[in-house]
Amino acid sequence: MTNPASSGTGGAVRFGALLLAMPLLLWLFLLVILPHVDLLLVSLRERISYGKYEFSLINYTEFFVEPLYWNTYIRTAVMSIMATALTLLIGFPVSYYIAKVMRGKGKNVLFLLCLIPFWVSELVRTFGWMILLRESGVISNFLQWAGIADGPVEMLYNDATIMVGLVYTSMLFMVVPLVSVLDSLDDSLIEAGYDLGGNAFTVTRDIVIPHAMPGIASGCIVVFMLTLGNYLTPNLLGGKDSLWFTEQIYTQFITRFNWESGSAFGFLLLVLSSMIVWIGLKLSRQTLSETVS
Amino acid sequence: MADQFDLECRDVVKKFDAFTAVDSVSLTIPKGSFFSILGPSGCGKTTLLRMLAGFQTPTSGDILIKGSSVLGVPPNRRPVNMVFQHLALFPMMNVSENVAYGLKRRGADRATIEKKVSDTLARVGLPDSGPKQISQLSGGQKQRIAIARCLVLEPAVLLLDEPLGALDLKLREHMKVELKQLQHEIGTTFVYITHDQSEALVMSDQVAVMNAGRFEQVGAPQDLYYNPHTAFVAGFVGESNRWKGTVGMTHDDHIVINLPTGGAVLASRKTHPTLAEGQPVDVFVRPEAIAIDGQGETDNAIAAKVDNVLFNGAASSVQVRDKATGHEMTVALPQTGAFANLKSGDLVNLTWGAEQTRCFVAAENQEATA
Amino acid sequence: MSKKHGALRGSLLGLTALAGMAMLGANAQAEELRLLTWGGYAPDDVVEMFEKETGIDVEVTLSNNEDMISKLRATGGGGFDLAQPSQDRISGAQLEYGIYKPIDLSKIDAAKFIPSMLEATKKNTTLDGEVYGVPHVWGTSGLIVDMTKAGDVKDYTDLCNADISGKVSYRLKRPTLIGFAFAMGMDPFAAYGDEAKYQEILDAVEKKLVECKPNVKTYWEGGDALLNLVRSGEVVAAMAWDTGGWKLNNDNADITFVAPASGALGWIDTFVLPRKSENEDAAYKWINFVMQPEIAAKITASAGNFTASKGADEFADDKLKAQFQGSFPAEALDNIKWYPTVPAGLETLEGKTLDRVKAAQSN
């Protein structure tokens, strides 16, 4: 719009462009910026008595003073990074297989298979896992029937189960960008890699991964964000020891009516995720604009 | 004995389900020669090349490089390298990293790599391009880097898969010459596949014309041009006027070929000793074999009207129409510029000798002709 | 990319606006009662009868105490015409957020209520001389026990017995803190007014709950999830509502609700008017309608709990009455600890205790 060429046609063009941008601007302002500003204001006040509030940083200091919140925060970040790494580790070969090995119909079928779990809601998927893994569940019964286990086996309510659930939930969001970026890799580059003496490992390391880097980065960002912000999966599969930071936020808002500290936690989560994504981009030498496009 | 051949194929067959892409192809390529495989798209030449490189396995037959079979040897272990159709330079690496890639895979030490890379870049005429990104190179430079990337590994055979296809015409003409020269200098055996006859004719020592999975004829470019063995080769290599006809009476040294569309052409009995009366044939006459209003042989003589003059410098020609039969023909103009003022509507007399007429028995039994 | 999304989002906004207008239109046409309540408190047949009698459409939203308060807080008391929080969660929330409005008792047919319960609720929900709540459904929380496998669980603290390790479940919510406090011989209700004293109690309970954590299979959240755990035998003793125990008892006679030795915790869910209630008349009509004994009995049948409707017992299911009497012998009935109003601030203390229990590592 600042293009001098368009200034000749004057205000009409500019108004038209503004009108076109209106839905986006409204969306951004009403549903993104405004709530965040409100959240920030709420997080910066302290309840004095009934209906009386004062400006204070207590909600933030509370977070740093109380090790419980810290631990949850760190734990959530570490588990999310692990889940992202695992998703990448599993998703990459899957995507490679779909994009480069499969041809024609099989490719679409396989891709669709990856998609199918997402036709039902996350809640249903998680309950599906619970039915499989619970003490009186399918796998436990099978193990007993097969004589591998003597008694019922409880596979729910531990960190490994949370990890399984998170990876499962995130897989599609890793596979889609990876498949599209690997699809764009010319087969002859891979063949040239082999032709010039490379083996599977070096071709993957020197040619496939550098090419796929933008897809890897965008997949990881999406998966990391989803995981960090996930509430259902850690809560339902994790049981009594689940401890997820979003759970803390939910609890503060809904069961404690403590919007002030909930808002502060929300902001801290925002800072945490932005920081980790930023570090990740720096480490992989990607830029956000490259990754998003 | 086998050592004189850098590359040898013995009855190589490749089938994809019911489709036979390559049908018992045998070839031997002498050390240091420039060998081209020429054929229309879909003839199986790319499949053959990929089998040589190791990306595909023959259904049957054997491939030998420097006298030993390479069946079961994966691409990264074969002493052949390939220049891909779209070059397949690695965009994530700069020029010298691209060239150094193969050496690194071999575990060469850093000093050797550096020396060989700069030597090779100098040899292809781009000594200072090492730190450049691939995207900064022009089409011709990319071409040379792609070749350098293979040559640095000193392969026994260099395979080239239509690498000039993506270049514009002028550059392609230029690169043809350059490639031939390069091959001369370094002496590596080149196997070059293309659908462009001029590339094959200009550069090669030997050309194999491939059609429907088979080799139609293997020979020097001159051989293919002047002495095609099959109708396909005659039609595919060089320009020709082409008719369908039937063998008619024989007079002395001449055979009359009757054209169902009207008229007849004379062929030489000497060059076609086996033709029998009544056989259906394909008839070919080169445009440059026909003289306009000239002297020379007059076994065949036609009065024709000029339809179009196609001026193209030394390669100019005219399209004419036989006044009697309505056949369209193309006739090359002599390079002397003698007919520079010929224009459409002019009447010309066309003549050519019977021995310039080339006939191939049509349909199944083509070998019988030669 | 962004343009495309912009357009999509724009059209979504447009759709939302359209939908909003459509809803406005609908509102103008038919009278509506927007009810924020618990599962089972507004069964379909009752809603249908009400709609037939009054012509008022009832839109039911299912919720729980915390969620009701959060929802009303977010809208400043709007979006609903009638809500049903527990009686102990009214005056505190009103003081803090001002989300309710006083009830006009003249519009309530007091004769339909059990007098003692009405009086108690009025007393508990009075603020500045105004009454904010009238009782509807009441019940208790205590223990659900599989008598064959955990017969010696008689009180909350028995859930920590070693012999049922890994087969226990309770909620990580305030009733658990209160119940354990009573079972440990303390009186948390008496300490409501004294934060320091209350914190002492909480610390003792926290210690006990952390010790007890290895015994717990999982902290349950939804009632149905718990019933599933008990039904499948994965859990043999749990702290839960009475009605859940009776439901399970219908399927399996070994499982039933047990009033703990230290006393079951009694709660009363009420009717309150959200501050921005748009259809008070309909709300009063609904209250008077559902308090009729026959209707109240229907609600008892669907919710599993008894109501404050006078004379509804006559219409109640005999089996439920028997189950009730089985779980509550006379002395247990007298021993029910009714929740007094929660003073503001306590929930923050409790929250931290619960967080610490959750964060403690059990193994």
C-alpha cells in the first residue's frame, strides 16, 4: 500500500485494500491482541479484598518463589521437547516413505491412514488409548491371555503413556509438512547422492535433511506448540502424577477462580514457548519467515 | 581382450510387468570413445542408462564394466557416474562442496580433496567458481559443474542423460562442441543418451539408434546417415522425403516403385538386389539428393511448383508440390545461393539418381532390404 | 497465505454474526429459560412437561460448581436465567464477583419446601439481609466400597490402608481435604473463620494425602469415569457421591455407598438468579414447577438424589429409599456434616495444598 505507483490512483485503492484487510485486522485486534492485553492487565493485579484489586507483580513472584510451579513449568517444557523429538524421529521415516518410496494410489491411501485418527476429536482418541492401556483393558487382557503376564497390567498413568499419547496426537502435524517438503525434493538429487558414492546415511544427512530443514522446523514448531499447550492428553493419560503447565492454568482459572495468577501463568507459558521456538530456529539456522511460508 | 571395452552389455532385458522397456540389447563400448544412444522418448534409452548406473536391475542379461560384471553392485560402488537430465546439483552446497562431495564419500583427505577440486574446476574452465552458490551459476556453468562433479572421481564411464535438454538453442550448440572437446581432452568414455539426432551426430564416435527397446543400428554417424539399415533409422536420422510404394517392374538396373498415390520412383537394382515384385516398401529420398533445374542424374524427373521457401541460411530448403501427383516434397537449396530468388508459385524441374532412392520392405520383414 | 486465511477468518466472523442475529431472532419469537445446572437435574420428561404447561422453552447447560461460577464470572452474571450452585458457594462468590441477584421470596411457593432445609439454605445464602438461594437437590459425599474386597474401609483415612494399595481413587478437590480433616479428628468447618488454624489443618491433611498417594490409582475427575473404574474392579474403594454408589449397587450388590465413621459431607444444590437473568418470571415458574412432589420425584429418579420438595418421598422409588436407609442408619444421618458457606480466601489456601499434593511424586 505504500508503493508509490499506487498513490496516483489515490484514496479509492487504499480504501479498497483497507476494506479487504478489515476481516484480518478485526480478527487480529478483537481476538488476538485485545484478549492478550486484557490478560496482561489481569496478571498484573492483586486481589486485596472483595472486588478490590491493586497493581502488583505478586503473581509473577509467586511463580518464581513456589518451586511447585517452576518444576511443572520445566517438566512441561522438557517433556514437550522430548515429544517433539520423538515425533520427528518417527515421523521422518514415515514421511520419507510416503513421499519418496510410495507411488500412485498407495501413497494417497497411506497419507489418508495418517489422517484417519484426526477424524475424531482428541477426547475420543485419548479415551481410545485409555481403553487399550487400562488395567482391565485390551492389551492387559491380551497379555494375560497369551500368558505373558500373570495378573492385570496397568499401563496408564505414567510419563511413558503421556509420551505415547502426545506423539500419537502430534504425528499428523509433523507428517504433513515433512511429506510436502520431501515431495519437493527432486529424486535425481537423491540418486546423484548415491551415484557419487553416498550411502543411505550420508545421503540422508547431506542431502535429504538439509533440503527438508524448513519442513522439519515448521513441523517441530507446530508439534511443540500443540504439545506444550495440550491439556487433555497429559491430564487423562497421566493420571495422578500428570502435572502439565496448562493444567495449572486451567486450575487457576476454573477451580481456583484465581484469574490473576492464571493470567500470569498464561503469559509465562507464552514467553516459554516463544523462547524455545526462537532457540530452536537459531540452532537449526532457520528463519521464521522461511518456515511459515 | 575384454579390457579394451570399458562397458559391455550382453542381452540385457528389462521388463516392467508385461511391458518390455529394453529388449535384449547388446553393446560394447571401446575405451575412450564417445558413445550415444539416440531414440525417441519412450524407446527405453533412459531405462538402459539407469541400468548402467545401477538404479535399476536388468530382468536378464549381464552388464560388464572394465570386463567384470556389475550386476548386484549398488550405484555408489560402481565406477560409473552420471550427469542427470536436470543436472541434480545439490542446492544446499556451494560449487566446491558439490564437486568435493564424491571425494568426501571416498574418505579422501582434505588436502587431496582441495587439490582435486581446484584442478577439476580449472579443467572445466571455472577455476574461481568454488565459493559460489549453485543458484548463482548460468545454465552452461551448471552443466560444467555437473560434469566436473563426476570427472573428479575419475570414473571408468561417464553417463549423460540428455543434459543439454534444458538449455536454450544457442547454448546447446555451443555446449555440443565443448562437450566433444572435453571428452577428447580427458579421454573418459562417455555414454550419452539423447533424442536429438544433431547432438548425437555431432559429438559421437559411435551412435546406437534405439527404438521400442531394441537397437536398430549401431555405427558411426556417417554410417547411419548415408547407409541406414532400417526404415526407422532412415526416417529418424536426418531429413527425408518419404512415400509408401509397391515394387513394380524391373528394367535393366532400375526398379520401378509404384506409389499408390500416383506416379512412380526409380530405385537402383544395385543397391536393392533382393527386392521382389509386389513387395510393399517405404521409400526415402534425402532433400539434398534432389537437384533443381540441374544436370547430373536424371533417372527420376518431376515437374513441381514451389509452395514455400524456407530460408535458413546454409540449411535453406523449399517445399514443393509434384504437379502430376500432388505429392509434397522438401528439397534442399544448394549452399551457393543459386536459387536465392526462388519464390512460391515458381515452377521447377527436380531430378535425382536412382541410387539415391532408398527402399525398405514395409511391415514385419525389414532386414531383407539391405 | 495470510490473505487466504484472512478471507476465511472474515467469513467465519461473518457467519458468527449471522448466527448471532439468527439467535436474537429466535429469542424474540419464543420465551426461553436458560438453565445452568447439573446432570440429571432437568431430565427431558420434566422439561417437556414444563414446556407444555407454560410454553417456555428450556435450554439446559450442564455444569459443576466451579464451572458455573467461572461462566457467570466471565459474563458478569449473564448468559443464563437460572443457575444451581451448591449453597456453600453462593455468598462468597457473590461478595467477590457480584454475579447473582436476590431472590424475591414472595414469588416462591414456600409450602412446597421442607421447612428446615429452606430455612438453613436461606440462612447460609443471606448477604446484607437479602436471600440469594433456595434449596433444590441435596445429597452427601462419602465412600463407595466394594464390600468383598475392601470391607474394612470405614472412613476416609482407611483409603490409605496398605491392603488396597493401587485400587483407590478420590478427587483432588476441596471435599477430599474436608473429609480427610474430619477423619483425622479435626474440625475444618470450625476453623473457617481462622486462616492460620485452617492452614494448620490443611498442612496436616496435605502430609497425609502425600503419604497416601502411592495408594491412589488415579485422581478421578468425572463421575462417569469413576463409576467405570469401580465397575471394572480396577478401583475397590473411592471417595465419591452417594448416588454413584447406589447406581453401582443396582448392578453389583457388593458395591455400595458407605457413610464414613467421621460423617458424610452434606451438600445442598440451590436455585439462584444470575445478576443479568433476562427471564426471572420463567425462572420462578421453573422453581415452583419442579418443587411439586411428583415432579421432584422424577428428578430424584434421574439424578439419584433426594430433593427439598415436601412430600416427594411418597413418589420416590422404593429401591432408592432402601439404598438410602442402608447407607444411612439414624446415627449416620445425624452425623452428616453440612457444608457451611466458604469464606473467600480459603479456596486459595486449599488450591495450593492440592497443587502440592498433585506435584508430590508417588513413586
